[in-house]
Amino acid sequence: MSSPFLYSPPPTSIPSLQTHQSIPTTTHSLTRQSWTQSLRANTQSNQFHQAILTYVNMTSSGILPDHFAFPAILKAVAALQHLPLANQIHAHVLKYGYGTSFVPVANSLLNVYGKCGDISHVYKVFERIPQSHRDTVSWNSFISALCRFEDWETALEAFRLMLLDDVEPSSFTLVSVAHACSNLPRHHGLRLGKQLHGYSLRMGDIKTFTNNALMAMYSKLGHLNDAKVVFELFEERDLVSWNTMLSSLSQNDMFLEALLLLHRMVLQGLKPDGVTIASVLPACSHLELLVIGKQLHAYALRHDILIDNSFVASALVDMYCNCREVHGGRRVFDYATEKKTALWNAMITGYAQNEFDEEALMLFIEMEAAAGLCPNATTMASIVPACVRSEAFVHKLGIHGYVLKRGLGTDHYVQNALMDLYSRMGNIQIAKTIFDNMDVRDIVSWNTMITGYVICGQHNNALLLLHEMQRVDQEKNESSYEHEKRIPLKPNSITLMTVLPGCATLAALAKGKEIHAYAIRNMLASDVGVGSALVDMYAKCGCLNTSRKVFDTIPCRNLITWNVIIMAYGMHGKGAEALELFNCMVKEVKPNKVTFIAIFAACSHSGMVREGQNLFYRMKDEYGVEPTADHYACIVDLLGRAGQVEEAYKLINDMPLELDKTGAWSSLLGSCRIHQKVEIGEIAARNLFHLEPDVASHYVLLSNIYSSAQLWDKATDIRKRMKEMGVKKEPGCSWIEFDDEVHKFIAGDASHPQSGQLYGFLEILSEKMRKEGYVPDTSCVLHNVDEEEKETLLCGHSEKLAIVFGILNSPPGTTIRVAKNLRVCNDCHEATKYISRITDREIILRDVRRFHQFRDGRCSCGDYW
């Protein structure tokens, strides 16, 4: 007799199903009981294809299946998740009269349809079971199927009906219901989850897998402490219990606790498995504990955990790459026998995070072309940043088209990456359009958009978006979101690290203090990244003492923290203190090239030529830092600022040939402007015009040199050359914070609402200043006009307008804080000294180079800048 089934397993597994061979005559002598026992044996030993062959042979032999055979064969079909075969077996059930009145068979049908993904048949089978016949297994199968289809509310309603029918739940019921609770909105899920926990305690259910489910539920709902309590209160913990707790700790960023728990687990004699390793490796990854990560890798190799375990391999790749051992990650990837999409993603992400962009792109191509795998949202979210940075990848906008072609344009992880792409390409409006059209904005979306504004220099918009983010979060907190999961938008450490530089750039001290207070309230101030950003913000807002206080309170300072505080003291002209900090730093961490740029700048602003040169010649031998073009530029500035222009020129000529001299020539040209060295200035300018013909500041500095030397024809020629080449000078711009808003002033601008009042007050101040002995320094005016017109032009400089605005709009005695995008001119510097004395104000002015703290007619720079 030939088989009536359409099911065809692989020919290597069961060839007889394909050929429909006749059944050996010896099978006719087997009884129904023998066939059923054979079916059960096949299923229990996971030989599911063989179980189906046995069933085919049984029916072909004329032996009719019964209510003992059907549950066994349906279990095999459920394991294979073969819906057509499930339908055929169901037809046999009905044909041979074992319908819904035989509850074990009906329960098996519920299970098979649930696992095969046919929810409509689940409902039909369940509804046809007489209510009085439904037992615990019936309800468990029904609830489990609903959970598989993520119909969480209906699953909980089914549990309620089960209790109303006086059917006693089992541990399996509670596990499914706990899973349903964990996927509800947090407040709702936690309330029902605690009720379920209470019910299990009243029932006396202390089974291990029930407690495991409760731990997982509490963890997913954000109540890790409750999960810990459940873990500690029951003694019959199995490996799943430990793995659940380890995974929960890692997923909640409690990495050190996860490692300590692993140690405790091993001491209690439990043997870690693949799930254990995959759960703990993220802790090594985030804490950059490469040694422990390698120990876990060795353990996995010794116990054959890596064989056919893509999850552990992915976690190892992530760990190595996060610890900047990218080649180690690639070795794990290459030796993995089974490369699933997650493993490819881990390696591509590792390359991209470490800016191995070409390697990431090549692996991406290999993934699709050679491995035949289709990139998913995770792949694209990782590869887009590599496309932005890679110079070899020219068609950067094309990646957006590829994303849309793949149907991934609405995935919010990919949208975050695309926002970053457009921001870094300067297309901030397109980034904002993507942001505005997102269906789901998580904390990363807001952080990415804020970062985009910062990258594009739109710091004010970054601060406004932070306000908007907090407003949206407050509105969501005040609303009741019962039917959707609320995505928390509370600013995190990344948000603060992103937005604080905006406060620093705009000298928005009030906003910076507000963010600092938020960081303290939310336990973020001790984060080394946030702490470093706060040190930088206070320093750039002119509050060096507060900056130092924040620095001293950071419990664990890293290289960036030290670099920031050294740079802060340098900008404030406190070179000796900066050098003292450097000497303290080298006892804790190894300096890098940024450190030396900071300390050389500090020496330059303080006239510490000998100390700076001494460090320069020791940096390679003592600290292992090879001098770069930037370091040479700093030393040229150090020498030139001190008047040693010829020595600075000689140093440039002695620079290694492979180094770019652009920065050094620029420093030398600035020194020639200060000390009116026309001849060397012309040499520097000629080199710069060749290296950077489109940079306006080079032409402006040479024009300044000529104007100061009253070489008006040459100055006019330079300006004419700029005009012919289309090179435009950046206008002088100053800004000041007042009443939670940043006010911006441009030289000669009259667009501010208080412009008339500002210019009027400036005239009054000018009269008082002249009586005090102030003489306008008209050498700062680059146009060949009469002296009176030059003085009028000087009055419109942006920093003077900002200072006067601050005086008019703040109470007497308030410190005035102004920032400027260019170097402060000689006249404004001199005028501000007089203004500080006449108005009895402390005026802190930050230009592009350093801080000037004016008080009682004197400046902290000592006229050395």
C-alpha cells in the first residue's frame, strides 16, 4: 500500500517515503500496541522523521491509530512544525472518531497548531472541547499558543477564565502567564505580575522553573531587585536559574555583579554552559576586561561550547572588538563552523566601531554575495556609519537608497544611523526630517539628533531639542499608557556628554549648571564621561575654580579627564598649574598626543618657553609619543608668541619632510601679526596660499600685517585677491547668555532689538573711557579711512556689543561672560579693561584662543596673548 501523506522528509533521512516501497509482510504481525510503543519511542528519542515513517507504515499495514497513537505522532509533527502534515493527522483524528471528546488528542492538536503557527485552528479546536472536559493541559496549551502569537492580553484573559472554570493552574500555566505579564506596559505588567507571584505563593508553588519565570519577568519589567529577592529565597536553583539571573544583570548594565555571580556559581559546583558564557561575555565587553574574556573563551574551547554555537561566537567577537582586539574577534569569526546573521553582524559592528571601515564594507559585501545572507536592520545600522567615514566609499547617499530597497527604511535603529550619516555630511535638515517622521523615537534617536546639531555647529538648536525631549518625557509620564509600551526619554549620560559641549561653546553657564544639577539628581555626575564634559563646560564658561572642584570629585579619572583639566588651565593662562597637573597625571595614566598639545598651549599662553621646549624634546624618549605636525605647530606658536619669530621659522624648516607644515605656517603667520614681522609673514603666507588657498584667515592675517605696517596698497591687493578668488572672511561674532537664552552679536550689526540702546550706551562709555585715559587703537581697522571713521568702526565690534548688552540687562556686580569666534582685537582688549573698572564688573571674555578675565582695569593675560 502506498503512503497517503504529502509529507516528504529529506531523502537521506527516510528514503522509503519518497519511493513508497511496499511494507514488509512482517509488519502485519505487529499489534496496535506495538506500533504505538514504537511511535512513542521514536518521539521520546527525538527521531521525529522516523516517528512519521512509523505512523505511515502503521496505517499502511491496516492498523488504525487510536487515542494513544495520535498524541505521539502529533508531538513529532509539532517538533517539525509541519502544518500540512498537522492538517492531515487532524483529518485522521476526525475520520477515526477521536475528536474533541478525547481530551488528550484535542490537547495535542492545540499544541501542534500553536507550534505550527495556525492560531485560527487553535481557537477552533479549543472551542470544540466541551467546557466540562477542558483540563489543565487544555488551558496550558491554549495560553501557550496565545503567548507564542504575542497576544498577551488574551492570554491573561484565558488564565482568568481558567480560574473561573475551577481548573487548577499548574507550574506550566504560571510560566506562560509570567511571560505574558513581562511583555505588557511596565506599570500594568508589574501590577499583574505581582498578583501572579502572590497567587503562586498561596498555591505553594515553589518549583524551580516557576521561580525562573518570575525572575525573568521582574527583570524585563525593570525590577531587578525583586528578581534578586526571588533568586536568593529559593534553594533549588538549577543552571537555568543562574543563567536567568546572570542574563538579567548583564541586560541591566550591572556587569560587575554579573561577574561576581558567575564566580559564586562556579564555587557552588555548577558547570557553565553556552548560555552562561553568552550572558557573561557582555560584562567583559563593557568593562573591557579582556583577560577574563579570554579565560571564558578558553573555557568554551575546552568544553566544546563553541561548536555549532553561534550565540557564544557572536558574544566573543563583540567582547574582543569592544576591547579593541579586532583581530582576535576576526579569528573567532573565521573559526566558527556555523555563521548565522548575528555573527556576521557582530563582526561588521566590531569593525565599524573600531573604524576599520573598509574591512566592515568588504565583510558586508561578502555576507551578501558569498554567504548568501540578507542584511537585516542590525547590519545596516552598523554599516551606515562605516559608509560615512570611509573615503573609499564615494556614493554615500546611495546607502540610503539601498536601505529603502531592502525595506528597512522604517526601522528606528536604521533611521538613527541615517540621521547620523546626514548630520556628518552637513545635511542637518534631512536628518531632522527623518527624525520628525519617525514612528518610534528612543533615547538614541534624541541623542543622535542632538549630536547632529552639535556636529553642524548648531549648539542652540541642540539645547532647544534637549528641552523638547524633557517636555515630551514629562507629558508621557503624566499620561496613562495602558495599551502601549512607553519608551523612556530621560536624558542619560550620552545625552549629557553630547549637549554639554554646546553649553561650553555658547558659554551658556546657566544651562550648564541646570544640566549639572540634573546629573547629580540622577546619579550621573560620577560618570567619567559626564564628569569630563562638566569640567570642560565650566572651564569654557570661565569658571575655572568650579571646573577644578568637579575634577576633584570624579572618583575615577581617565586620560580624557586629565587632558580636559590641563587644557582648561592653559586656556586661562595658568601654565605653571597646568604643568603641575601634567606631572600628577603621568603618575596615574600615560599621556597621549592630545595631552602634549594641551600642555604646549598652556606653556604658550603663559610665556613658558623653556618648559615647553624641554617637554617637546623629551616627549618621545620619556613618554613614547612621537611628535606630530600639531606638536610642531604648538612649539612654533610658543616661540613666536614670545617674540622668537626667527627661531620659530627655523624650527619649521627643520621639521621632518613627511609632516604637514600647514599648522606650523599658520602659527608663524599669527606670530608675525603680533610682532609685525612683515618679511617672515610674507613667507608664511605664500606657503599657506599654496597649501590652503581657500582659507580666509590666512589672507586676513597678512592683510592685518600690512595694515599695521601702513602698507595700504599691499593690504588692498590682498583683499582684492580674496574677492577674486571668492574667499570670504568669517564675520566676528560674540554671544552672551541671558534669561535662559543665548544672544548673538555680529560686528556692525544693528538687528538686535536693543541695538539703539546698546550703541547709545557705548557712546556714553567711550566718553568716560577717554576721560580715564583710553586711546582707541585704530591699527585694528584694516581699511585706509580717516581716524574718526576708524573709531566708529571699532565701536561696532561684536564683543563690545555683547559686553554692553550684559551690563544693561544684569544687576550691578554680576559677572559678564562673553564668548567670541575670533581672536579679540587689541582695541577691544584695551577697551574692556577700562569698561571693567568704570562699571565695577568682572568681565570674562573667551576668544578662539584663550580666556581674558578683566577686573578693576586689568586682564588676567597680563597683555600677553
